[in-house]
Amino acid sequence: MAHSYIVGALKIEHPWSRPTPISALTAVGYLVISNTGAAPDRFLGGKSPFAAQIQIHLMSMDRGIMRMRPVDGGMVLPPHGTVRFEPGGYHLMLVAPKRPFRIGDRIPATLLFARAGALHVEFYVQAEAPGDGQDRMSGMGSH
């Protein structure tokens, strides 16, 4: 079920999302981006016909309190480096989904990069992380 995409020196592996309740104000997106090139790139976020916008966010813990904040200005993708967007850390926030996401859905999106340009992908909607039998951020689909 894994899927990947390539644009320029960037490889995007298995974009996925969680199912959302009917009234969800947000949905999450996860993926892995590898930069195989010698120059850095910058991930700027994206867009989707199924959400008002796609933002890059970081979840962190501060003295036992979960904090969620946007990453302004995009995220640097270092040469020969990999950035993971996964539960418990960096993730994509799909703001104001147009409808609930259900297991088995494919959510089209366009990811935007400063050097590599635009890349069309699909986020697979699934209950848990690929290869992970445990849901480490249960309920994070709607915060």
C-alpha cells in the first residue's frame, strides 16, 4: 500500500492522513521527504481541493503540555537529508476539510517546494501509521 513520488531531487514517501469526525476543523497529513540532491530546498506547504489550506505544523511537549504551532516560512530540506512528518512531531495541518476523511479515501493535494516546484500527491486515509500497530497520537485528527 506504500506509494512514493519524485520531483527533482526530492522523494516523497507514503503521504497519509487519519479519518476525521464529521465536525472536524482540521485533518492531519504525514509523509517522509528525502532530498537526494546537493542543494537544499524549502518545503512551503501545499493546497488541496479537499481543504482550505495545508500548513506545516510542529507538535511539541513543554512541561507536560502539548503545544501545536505553525512553521512559518516553510521548512528547509537539507542536501542528502530526510525530514519525517509523523505523529508526535512535524505534520501537515489540512485546515477546514471540505468533508470528513474516511478510511480508504485518497485526498489529492499539491505540495509546494521553492526549488523543485509543485508536486501532485494523494494522501491515503488510514487508521494508523504505516507499519505501526500503535496509534501514538490518538485523536490528533481534530484539534
